[in-house]
Amino acid sequence: MLKTIDFRPGDIIRVFSKIREGEKTRTQVFEGAVLQIKGRGENKTFTVRKMVGGTGVERIWPVNSPNIEDVKLKEHPKKTPRRARLYHLRSTK
């Protein structure tokens, strides 16, 4: 569970989430660009997009989700994005 968000739209992050398979749990890493941060308070969510084999995959996580173990910032963009919602990254390959 995240206490604070230390990333912005456009950053490349790695989200470590818990996956439950039967009685076992494992950690799965999802690495991609942050498209948006939405909401406020307990309703805050963030969207991460990555490319897998030429296909875009997006996941949305609530900030207060107990399934998130950790979020690590990998890199900032070279130029700061001028928008809060980076939906234009969906059309690029």
C-alpha cells in the first residue's frame, strides 16, 4: 500500500503487485509509463501502460490497494510533459 505518490505522468515506474494463485502468492512486476493520476483521497488511482509484443497493455491501480507491495521510479522523462493526461502515448508504437 502506497502512502504517497512520488511520481508524475510521463515517468517510467515499476509496480510490484501481489498475485494470488491458489494458496500461494507471488510478486509480479509491471513496468511502464504513467499515463495519468486520477482522483483524490482514498479514490486516487494511477494508470500505467507498457508495450508487449507490439500490443499496448494498461493497468489501473488504486493507490490504497493492499495488493501493491512497492512502486519504484525507474526514470523521469527527458522533457517534462505539459499535460496531466498522456493519452497521446496510446497512438504511438
